Amino acid sequence: MSALDLPPGLGLAGTPLATFAAPARARRLALGGVVAVAGLLAVTWYLVSRHPYRWHASTQVVLPFAFLLIALLAYAVRRAKLAITRDGVRWGWPALAFTQPRARIVTAHVYVDGIALEARRGARWFLAARDWDRFDVLVRQLRRVELPTEEHATTAPLRQRLQSYGRFLDGLVVASVVGTLAVALWAA
């Protein structure tokens, strides 16, 4: 006996034909950033606790925590998966995901450096090649689910490339580590 009876494609996510993750290097950078920022946060808090009544002690306590939240956000984004299903394209985690339903996708524009999913309404959803492992397999899976694709021998337009978060996210991780190190040196 089933507790839930829904027609296919309504309400429940389909079985992924392929799942893609961020490159291993980017995942390691995000994890290393979280560990480094957490360690520097502990050192900073220890240094501040030795002289808690200095003029900027409250800033030195709060700022590393803000950097830790940025590093944790980058780690969470790098742990997200991209899944290609017969129902569409899904980005996210098991508990929370964002979906571009197949019915809304008009064309998948395949560029040298990414894929732009054009929806009936709204902006294009850009999947940069550098943000996902096995980009060639990703393109093959989009063809396998019979999405209408349009090949382009050039790089994606700037408007689409600006949606790529990879380099910016890696920069935020590095800036968080450098910022926390600067606050630790300031507290010393």
C-alpha cells in the first residue's frame, strides 16, 4: 500500500541519470578554508581573552566569526550536486534543491565553457564548465534526456559567464583566510 500516489514528474524528483560535483580541488580549498578560519578564530579568541578590555576587542571577536560563516557558505555551495533527470536539471543538496523543470527548458545552449539553459520565462541558468567535474559527460547527459540543444563553437556571452560563481567563491575562501589571519595578527 502506498502512502502517496503522484503521477510521474509531479512533486517527486526523478531518479538522476547522472550526478555531478564540484571539482575536487575546489572542494579541498573550501574545506581547507573552513579548517584554517576555524583554527585562526580559536587563536584570535584566545588572544583577545587575555586582554578583553582593549578598545577593539569586540571587533576582533566578531570579525573572525563572520569570516567563518563566509567559509562555511563556500563549503556548502561546493558540496552541492548537479543532477540530470528526465524531469529536468536539479542543483542542490538532498534536503534542499533548485530545479529547472524539463517542461520550462526551451533550449540548452552548449558553449565551449558552459551550458546556458534557456527557460520559457526568466533568465538563462548558466552551468560553467570549470564549476563541474566531467563537463563532457554533462553535455552527453543533456542530450540523453533529449533536451533541445544548440551547439555554439564560441565561449558563452559575458552575461552568462557572470553567473559562474566558481572563481568568485574560491576568492571569498582565500579572502576569509587572509582576513582572519590579519585579525589574529591584529589581536596579537
